[in-house]
Amino acid sequence: MKELLGNLGSGRFSVLGLGTPVLLMVMLSMMVLPLPAPLLDLLFTFNIALSLIVLLASIYTKRPLEFAVFPTVLLVATLLRLGLNVASTRVVLMNGHTGTGAAGEVIEAFGEFVIGGNYAVGFVVFAILVIINFVVVTKGAGRISEVNARFTLDAMPGKQMAIDADLNAGIINSDEARLRREEVSQEADFYGAMDGASKFVRGDAVAGILILLINIVGGLSVGVAQHNLSFEQAGHNYVLLTIGDGLVAQIPSLLLSTAAAIIVTRVSSSQDMGQQMMSQLFGNPRALAVSAGVVLILGLVPGMPNLVFLTIGAGLAGLAYWLSQRKKVELVDESQQPRPEEQPQEVRELSWDDVQPVDMIGLEVGYRLISLVDKTQGGELLSRIKGVRKKLSQELGFLVQPVHIRDNLDLSPSAYRITLQDVPVGESEVYPGKELAINPGQVFGELNGIPGEDPAFGLQAVWIEPSQRDEAQTMGYTVVDCSTVVATHLSQLLKDNACDLLGHDEVQQLLDVLAKSSPKLVENLVPKTLSLGVVLKVMQNLLHESIPIRDVRSIAEALAEHAPRTQEADPLTASVRVALGRTIFQGIAGMETELQVMTFDPELEQMLQNSLQNGGGGIEPGLAESMMRQINANSRRQEAAGQEPVLLVSSPLRLWLSRLLRGNAPSLHVLAYDEIPANKRVKVTASVGRESMALAG
């Protein structure tokens, strides 16, 4: 018995999945199978005890989430009561001619003792209970449920924004924000359920009135027509039985209606329904103890079915006692565990710790994309981002900072945003559960899906179902999942903005690593010859033109060699580029020994040099437009031939032309003559100048 009670209190009984199905089977059986009178007494007593437990549990519940299963309990209790009405009606009509005890002692007690055997008094008492239940309690609870449901749903966006504001302000962390969002969602679920559950209570009250009238008419007809009873005798037997049956049903109905009015502002929780039923109904010793006391007192009243009431009351009392002892043991065990002393919270002054630093790299996602970064849901984006950081760190030559990921309710559910130093640099939208089929330039067929665009490179694409992957690849599409789309976009943006990721700390760490193998070189360079800021600027200039800084030794040696002549970052960058000529050449042409380039006509190049020396780089607008047009045309031809477009110019013009052409021809590489390694050759495939010179002339 003790083990059974333990399983009942802890919810292990519900794990078997038997609690709710057995109860439903019992209710169906009551409606189909004839029940003996003693079993009806037991079920009616259980119905009264259940209503008391529900009412007291709703009163003693401190937090709404502790009794979130109430709408389901309300439905089950209503069905149980209606099933009992059907079962008792069958017994009354079949055996009512034998006397007022035909339907059991409980109905007889309510018919004889509670109303003194006077069915007129009983009818009045029943009518009063119905009016209280139907007009006052049920109508008010239903109205409150309806209003609360509407206002809760209307308040959801504001609550979500408040949670996001607290998260951004650092008042709560991401785990607390996730819990609060779940509670907001559960509130909406609960109020919607209560709005519907209140209709069960209202319908039950109407059904009670109809059942009473049907039983009276049916009982009189059966008694007079079938059993040859006098109208007075039939009225005495059947009306008393019907009134007793109605009172036995209306009292629990009134208790549940009151409980619905009390619990109407409570919230649901994410638990199994069986566990909720067992733990929330029978997990509170006080509710069980008070219910046991009431049932025991009713069992001691003369004229009541003492054995049934005393048996159920004793069982509830024993269960309440055992649960209270168990809770005491748990509290003692918990108190014996070491825990830090609770200190009262003191309102402290603001400090610099309250000023949140900006995130160097940030990724904000809509709430539908949270599954992509949640490993428990199979999200792969975190591992993809880690791979992106590792690959870029190896390519660029310095450690790329971690990516701070957070959700942002201001974004659309499927959108994401990439930020650098809290400034957005990229934003797009993906569709979880779908894959992106990218058109690389030549495909054979069209796909059914959502038209889109590859956010990293701007290629045309289509969002398709995973089942279409093989078909898309057969047509020539490149198919990637959502995590790969986001990671590729992030990788491209970080590569394009690599110069912004490099700071003083990263440069100092690079020099510290170099100092382990070349201590004298670093010692003589920083801070004796150059400041750390100048070295940083030079490296940022290199990254700005997609030149990696892996070869820190060559960069440091070039700076140490030319620093005595200038401290300016741009001339020093030009000297470092010459030292990194092999790296630059390999990044463009790979292992090839020959590089195809375009050059300027000598006269145009001389004109540009004179302009730089005299006026700082200003040229005639028509000449500039013609020059740009020729450069873009030659670049497109080189790209069409599968080659990187390269413009080879003299050293004084390189930096100026690179900055001038960066916005108009971003894929163009502008190199100086002395940056070409001695063991490499160049082949001039185009010359810029003749048309431009003619326009200038």
C-alpha cells in the first residue's frame, strides 16, 4: 500500500499511461452498462470528494503554473458527473417502483434526509442550486475567461518586447529570457483553454435542468404505465429519486464552477497530462487533509452512508499524512546539503561593469531560426560558425573573434542579421526545413519553390524541399542547407571586413608569437622604430586589399627596413606589398608562372602621374569616365576567360587607382610593377588609354 501511495504521489503511476484511459473507460462503462446501487454510492462519493479536492487545490495553489491542468480536470469531472447521471437515470427508471432506496444510499439520503422526504422542497432546493450555479458562478467565470483570453493574447507582443529589452539591457540572461517567453506562451494557451472550458460548466448546468425534467416525466410514465403504481406513489418514488440524483450532481457541479472562477487567471505548464493530474491533484497534503476531514464528517452524520464516506475519508487522510511525512523528509535532506548563506540583496551603485561592451561580431536570429543554433534540436550552425572562424583565421593570419549569437524579436521570424561592432553589415532570410538551390550560372531546368537569392554572392536561387535535392543537383544547381547559407554569408562578410576585425591586441599577439622565434626583430621594431598603431594601420591596409598577414616575419622585416625613412602608413604599406610579392601573386594566379594583365598607355600613365604630383589626383571627368569604361570592359573579358582581372601600373599610381576603382570594379586587382616577383612573367592582354586620350584631346 505504501509503495502504491508513493507511486501515486510521485506521478510514477501515470508513467504507465493507465490513469486517464482507465478513468475514461469507467465513464463509458457507466453510460453503457447497468451499475449496481453500491457501486453508484461509491462513484457519487468519489465525485463529491474529487470536487472538493479540485476546489481546495485551486485555493492552495500559490503559482498558476502549479495547477495548469485545471481545464482538463474540469472537462473530465464534467464527463464523470454526466456519466453518473446516465447511470443513475437507468437505475431509477428500472428499479424506482421498489422504493426510494432503489438507486443506492447516497441518492436516497439526499432525497430523504437532506430535503426531509418532501419532493416539493427538494425541487425548490435544486432550482436554487441551479440558479446559483448557472446564473451567478458559471456566467461570471465564463465572462472572466473570455476577457482574460482576449487581453492576454493582445498583451503577448508587449511582453515579448519587454523580455527582449531586459535581455539586451543585461538584466536577465538568455536562459531566463527563454523561460519567461515560455511562460508568456503558456499563459496564452491556458486562457484560451479556460475560455473553452467555461462552456463545459455552463452546458453542464443546462443539462442538469433537462435531466431533472426528463427523469420526472419518464419516472411517472414508467411507474404508472408499466408497474401499475398510483400517480401519488409513482410521484413519491420517482420524484424523490430524481431530486436526490439532481442534488448529488449539482453540489459537485457548484464546487467545480467555484473552482473555475478562482483558477481562471492561472497558467499552464509543459508536462504530461497524466503527471499533471496525479502530481497537481494529489500532491498537496493540505488539500487532501481538508477533503478527508469533510468526507469523514459527512460519514459520521446519521442517515448518511457511513461506510463509504468513512472509507474514502480514511483513505484521503492516510494519503495526506504519508505525503506530509514524505515532504518533511525531503526538506530535512535538502537542509543537510551544504549551500551558501543567503545574503540580502543590496542596491549597489552603477559601475563600469554595467556598461556592456559592443560585440565585435554578432549574429541576430529570428525566433524560427533558434533551432539552427540549438544543439538539442539538431542545429548545426554553431559548428559551422566555428569552422568559419578556424578557416578565416588560417587564411587571414590572425585569430578571428568569437561570434555572439542572440535572438532578436524585432526581426521577422525567419530573418537573421550580421553585425560588426553592433553595426549591421548584412541581413537576409532563410527558411528552416528547406534547402537553397543556387544557380551557378548554367542550369538545365526550373525548380518549383520559393524564389530567392544567395545572400553571400547575390546569385539567383530557389528554396526547395529536401526531397528535391537530387533533382536540383541533376539540373546543375548547387544545393545547401540553411546553416550553410548563414555560415557562408558570415564568412564572406568577415572576409570583406577583415581589416575591421584586427585591433591593437591582435597585432600585439602576432608580435608576441613572432618574438619567440625572432626576438631581436620585434624588439627593434616596436616601440623603438615604429609605434604599435602604425604597424596596425599597415596590416589593416593589407587586409583591406585582401592580402593575408600570415607572413608576419616578412612584414616586420620590411617595416624595420623602411621605417627609418618614413613613419607614414601608406608608403610603408607599399614597401610591405613588395616584400609580400610572392604571396600576392600566388593569391591571384596560384602556381602559374605567367600573369595576364592590362596596363595603361604610357602617355595616359604619365598624365596621371603629373596630375598626382601637381594637383593631388584630380583628372578631367570625361577622361575618368572613359578610363573606367575601358577598365570594366577588359575586366569582364578576363573574368569570362576564367582569369582574375589585374591592372598593372607604376608604384606612384597604385594606391590612388586602387582606392579610385574599389567601388567601381571590386574584383579588380591593382598591382605595381615592382610587386611582381622576379621569377614570374606578365603578359599584357589589354591597354587602357587610346580612347581616353582621344576624348581628353
